[in-house]
Amino acid sequence: MTGVSTGAIIARMKIFHCAFSIPAVGCFLVAACMPPVANAQASLTEAQSLVKQGQKLNSEGKQDDALKLYQQALGKSPDLYEAHLESGIALDLKGDYSAAREHLRKAIEVAPPDQKNRALRVLAVSYAFESNATEAEHYEKQVFDALLAKPDYEAAAGVANELARIKLESGDIDGAAAWYKSDMKDTDKSLWMFRWAHAQARIAARRGQKEEAQKQVAAAKAALDKANNPDQAIFLPYLTGYVAFYAGDYPSAIVDLGKANQDDPFILMLIAESYEKTGDAARAKQYYSKVILINGHGPTNAFARPVARKKLAGS
């Protein structure tokens, strides 16, 4: 070892120590030898993987298990946007709205620029779970204004339509009417007329204006025929069933809504309520149970899931 400095010997010992550590402490020593940036990237990758696993569990209705994984993800990356957003979604589905909004507000705070609007809309939907249209509007309007400023009129129209529906199903009928007017015309005039008449029929139904509702249903049918758009056809029995429900014609509502989208939790809820109104509690329970099996986080589930949970708890 003659001629080799003490510093060089120590340096060689460190290299040897990192390369040949025994398995019991190997992971710790490898991590200790990794640069800070590599450590941070590894933690982020692990956190994102946990979020993906949690999303799968949430889609299966296992919100508690999903939340455990999201919490682990946040332990590795406290400001991870996806973990906060998905935590809020899972908590909303559990009915823990206050805790959900803490995560969703944090998600808005840490969201990348291209995800800001999504985070705002998810928080708006969170308020829809409690039929709080005023707070929902506060967040939806921020997105609406931002899209108009771009300008992206088509996307802005979608936000206006979403907020109008939240208003309508939260009981703010006048507010819904105002926001439906903000839904700019589609390039397909007949398709736009169908959507407009569809909205006006539902507003009239909620106001108890039976004749006006039927007038708008007829206008919607005529517009749909002109539009020649088969993809929109499934929305017609939803409309006729909706109008029948609010007119108190529950047998007709059951028939028509049964022809509508059976993956839509709001439609399933209306069917359940219609059966309940006719005195068929068993069938009502079946449909409320179907609602609970749907784990999406959107306006239709925000309208339906709290009702179904309450009804099933009461039964």
C-alpha cells in the first residue's frame, strides 16, 4: 500500500461498501448512494403506481382500499395532483364530502396547467353530491370563462350544459334555464334544436307545466328526426320518461326510462323512484342497488348516489 494516500484508501472502501453490501441492508445502502434527484423520481414513480392501483379498486367499489393506497402515495409525494384528485373522488363516493373537498382544493392548487380545469370541474361535481348548485357554479364558471377566453366555444358549451343540469337537478330551475341559454349553437342546427328542446321540456316538467313540456317533447322529436343522428336516439326515451315522472305518470315513466341508457345512474334512480311511487318497494330496491354499483364521479352519479344510499339505508 506504499505511496497510496489515506484519502484514496477511504474512497476505495466506500466504493466497495456500496457495491458489496450484504442483502439485509442492501436496499438502504443503495438508496443512500443514489443521488437525491434519482430518489425523488423513484418515489414519484412508486406514488403514481399506487394511484393507478387505487383507481382500479375505486372502480370496483372498494373506496376504503383505494384510499389506503392514495394515502401511501401521498406519503411518498405529498403534492401529487393525481393522489389528491382521486382521494377526493373516492371520498365523495363514500359520502364524506367535507374530507373530499380538502383533497380537491389541494388538487386545484397543485394541478399542472393542463389539468386545472378538470380539477375545478371535479370540485363542482363534489358540491352536486349535496345539491349545492351555488358552490358548483363558482367552480364551473371559472372553467367556462377560461374556455371562452381561449376561445374554445364548443368546450365552453359543454361546461354550460353541465352546470345547467346541476342547477336543474338541485332545484334551481331558473338558474338552469339561464345556463342552458349559454350553451352555444352546435354546427348541426337540428342537433342543437334537439338539445335545446330537450332541456326546455325538462325545465317545463320541473315547473309543473305539463302542456309546455309535451310541446317541447314534440319539438325534440321533430328535431331528432331532422338531425338523423342515431347516437342521440337513446336520449329521447330518457326525456319522455323524465316528463312522465314529473307529471306523476309513473307507469309510463318506468316503461320509457327502461328504454333509456341503463348504465346511467340518474336514469336508474328515476326508475327506482317510479317503482317506489307505484308501491313496488322490492323493484325500487333493486334499482337503488344498481345505482350503488356505479362508481363514476360525474353529475349523474352525484344526483343519484346520495339518494340511493339514503333509500337503501332506510330499508
